[in-house]
Amino acid sequence: MNKIKATLALLLCVMLMLPCFAQALEAPYHTMTEDYQGRLVYSQTGYLPDLAFFEFDGEELKRPSDLFVDEDDNLFISDTGNTRIVYCTPEGELLGVYGEDDLKSPGGIFARNGKLYVTDIKLEKVLVYDVATGELVDELVHPKTPLYGLSNVFRPLNVAVDDAGGMYVISKGNNNGIAQFDAQGDFLGYFGANETTLSFTEKMQRIFLSEEQKKQLLANIPSTPTNVDMDSRGRIYTVTAGIQGVKRFSISGNNNMGGVSQGFDGAKDVCVGEYETIFVINQQGYIMEYTRDGRMLFYFGGEDADRTHAGLFVSAVAIDVDSQGRLYVLDQDKATVQRFEITEYAKLVHQALDLYQQGFYDKSREPWEEVLRSNSLFDYAHMGLGRAYAKLGMYEEAMNASRKGGDKDGYSDSYWEVRNEWVSDNIVTVIIVVIAFVILKKLWQMAKRKTKWAKAIVNGWQKFCDIKFVSDMRYMMMFPKNPADCFDNVRRRKKGTVVTATLFYLIFFLIYMITKYSSGFLFKTVRDGEYEVMMDLTLVFGGIALFLIACNLICNIRDGEGTFKQMYVGLSYAFMPYIVLKPISYLLTFVLTNNEAFLVSMIDLVGIAGCVVLIFMMVKTIQDFTFGQTTVNLLLTLFTMLMIAIAMVVCAAMITQLADFVVAVWKEARY
């Protein structure tokens, strides 16, 4: 009996412990990834908070500012408030302390080839320690050379070091870029400076203000980077406060960090993992992992509002990764280092990514398929799988996977193979169809001359074309031959009616909608499944109405002879190039690859240019203007359209504010 009671008690204890154990394995955040259209979607968890440490040798961290993981996976922590550098194991066990007698305000740190490099903004130095002995072996001070700039300050914030001992230093207040030094401390030059951008107002000020007035403006100087890191291939990464704050520089100093749409705003630190994946942490405490080409893999973490959640942050300032894929994040406000363990799912993603980046597409097929079984929304896996299928010669499957992953280059390459195979299999059939068409056309020409039934068909078609409505519709095709005479017939009310013009506008809108939302995958510019019908209606019909109103107003002021009705009808005919050519380019989007994309662009350009020319001829002919008068009239029309649009936006904003005010007053009166 006692054994039964003891067994039941043990089982009860185990059952009570199970929920707590499961909760400990759950992340206090949602993990997301980015689809090929730039939207964040939910993903499997890639990293879980593992442990945290904040105390070494009985002394807690105080305002720590940086951390670095060396080749042995041990950590250096810049304990700024305690003026020391802490060296510890991945589990937080103290291995050593550096710089207690030398440092005043340690900041950025970097370790390479048995040496520890520490920046100190108060000392205005970069101090170099021997990791094995802890001794100070070298110092980097303000370079006394005109090349550096004798008036430029040397207040080092952060440092990175290459295999040869060359140092790359970011100095606070020095906006020339990264200062490069050789292993002996000699200054070599600057590279990687941030560029300045001008707002529209600033551009206008520089055009219209006098030189004296320009001198009173605030200087537009580039921002200074705040952090720097280096990957295993010697490429430099910098972090700058603001939009798109992470840059990757090649040896030549060119920024080649492109393709990123999420997460770089407000970046605080960057590091690079074993598979060239880039980890970024921002000021909101979110951690992002990207591939080397800028595709997001994971997005997780966040702000710890009540300061009690593991895996969330109050003021994250540094991040690094060890050889096992574990992440270490330094929270300055909490004075804590948090470690994240990589999950099996993330390991699988990295395995597939490594094979994919090395070009072993066929070998990456199995891990990519395993990733998709866990998360079918992971677009990068679809892209990798598409490349794997293409390597195996499974081109139709590759097209399907590439489309799901948004990989237009991969889709184009696979479609090229599918198209070539179709042409090879059907070339004889195509030739027969073309020959048959030519023969039938010749037979029809003969039949029209010699048979009564063919003549009857021709006469019936001619009578149909002579109907006023049909004739006005077909008249559109005459405009390219002699637009001036055609618009003159519209002005004299010989051709065109309000009904036919309205129908042309509807056809124009229909073509616009079809080509926008259902073009071939390689040429489609909007997201699948997203429609903006009201916006499209406003853009097309609102734009037409705005042009007609503004142009007619200006023409009346400038003594034009045309009426609003004539302008309404004439403008519809001016859309003829678009109505005729756009369907052709639309059909080509389903049969062309990226190599022939210029054909679609060229046809679209010709269509738009043709519309512009016909609109110019329409205004000139209907209003009976000269070339110069027409040019001035259209420029004034565009200006008037802009003013009307601004007025409408202002009125809409005022009406919205008035409505909000009325609603607020009504709620106050009601309660």
C-alpha cells in the first residue's frame, strides 16, 4: 500500500512538472520570415533563449557596451561601467579580466590572432592586449598625418581587424568613413563613407537661395557609422543610425549589401555566421537573420516592456554568433548577456542553404523539401528547391517551385528550357499551320473575286462597318496615318460620339486592369492575390477627368476653339496606341524570358510615346493652337492638375478632421 502511494505521489509530481518544462521550451516571441514580396509571414522557431549571465567574480556587469565571440567560442564582454573587459566561456564562467588598470571607458572590442583590440573614447586610443598574458602590448593613437586630417578627432567607437593585423576604426564625429590602419598602426586612408541625401525642400533651397542665404543653412554632412564588423572573407560591415543602416563593403570600398527590405532601420549591431548569414539587431530588440544576398530567414525577439522575459530586450546593443550557431545578445539596460540556442529547424535551413550557396543544388533538394514540410510558407526554400529541380532537369517542377519562391531568374531559366523543348516537339506543326493560313488567305482572295457567297459576305461586312457606331469605333485605326485630319474630323463632329468615347475609356481601363493583375509571372509588378480596384478606378478615371477639366479650363482662358465634348471624344482616340499595343505586350509576357524582356518594354514605351504625341496633336487641332501655344497650354494644364490635386488632398484632410471633431463632440455630449 505504501509503495502504491509513493508511486502515485511520484507520478503526480512528474505531471505537475511537465507543464513548467514545456513552457520553458516556448519562446516569448513569434518567429517570422519574409516572403518574396516583402511581407512578414509566420515561421517555425529558429532560435530559443537558452541562458543568461550578468555576474563575474562577484561583480555584476555595469553599462556593458559590446561583446565578441572568438574562434574558441569564448566571449569578450566590454564592461564599460566597471572599466574592464571580461573573458568567459559560452556558459558564463570567468576565464580572465583585461584592462582594469589601463581603461577609462572601454567600448568596441575585437579579437584576432591571439590579440584583443579595445577602443576607449576617453583615452582616444585603441588598446591592444595579448590574450594569453593579459598584457598591454600596443596602442593606436591619433595619426599625426595630413592624410587623416589634423583637425579630425580620433575618438574610436569600434574596431575590426583582418588576418594581417590591419585595423578598421570608426571614430565618433569623423564623417569621412572608416579609418584604415596597417598592423604597425600607420594610417592608410578612409573608405566606406556614408552618402548625404537632400530632401525636396533642400534641393529647392540650393536652387533659389543666394550664396549668403546658403551659408546660413545647416551643413548637410553624412552620418558617422556607429559599429563595424568583419566576416571570414574580409568584407567590412558597418552600422549607421537611420534607414538602411547596414552596409557591406568589398575590398574596393563599394557597398554591395542590397535586396533587404525589412529590419535595417534602427540597426544597432551586425555579425556574420558560419554560412555567411548576416545577423542584425535593432533598437527595438528584434533580431534578423539574412542570407548573404539579403533574403530574410528569421525575424524574432522584441522589446521587454516589463523587464522579466528571457529572449526579449530593453536596450540591446551588441550581437555575435559562435561556431555552433548560438547567438549572444548584450542588453545594456539589463546588463545581461542572453544566449540563444539554434533549433533543429534552423540547422536544417542552414544545411540546405550551405549546399545551395556552394552550387550543389541537386544535393540541397532533400533538405529543402524537409524544410517545406515544416513550413510551406518559406519562400527561400521554394527558390532553392526550384534550382535543385532545374539541376536535375525537372524544368516544369522547377518553374512551379521558382514561382512559389518568387525567383524570377530561376523561373526564366527553367521556362527557357521548357519553351525550347516545346518548339523542338512542335516546330513541324507550327510550320504546317502557318502554311495552311497563307493558303487559306490566298483562297479567300480568289473566292472574293469569283464566288457569289464570298462577295455576299464581303458586302454584308461592309454594310456592318458603315453603321455609325461601328464606323466611329473602327475610325481609331486611322489616327496613326494622319492624326491632324482625324482630329479635325472630330472637331467638325464628323466622327466620334460620347458613347464611343466612353466605350474606349472602358476598354482602356479593362486593358489596364488585365495587364496589371494577370501578366506573366516574369513581368508582373503587383503581389499575387492583392487588388486595388478603387485605387485603379480613381487613378484612371480620376486622371482622365482631371486632365479634361484642367485642359479645358486653360484652353478657354487662352481662347481655344474646342468644346469640352470634343476634348472628351478626342482624348479617347488619343489612347489608340495603348489600346492596340498593350494587348500585344501582354500576350508576350507569357512567352518571353528575361533575355527578351526588352521587347515588352520597347512596345510599352512606343505605346506611351504614341499616346503623348496624339494628345499633343489632339489639343493642337481641336483648339486650333500653334505648336508653341499647345506646348505652353499643356504645361499649364499639368500645373493646374497638380494644384487641383493638392487642393483636393487638403480638403479631404480638413473634412476628415472636421468629421473626427464632430464625432468627438457627439460622444462627449452623449456620455
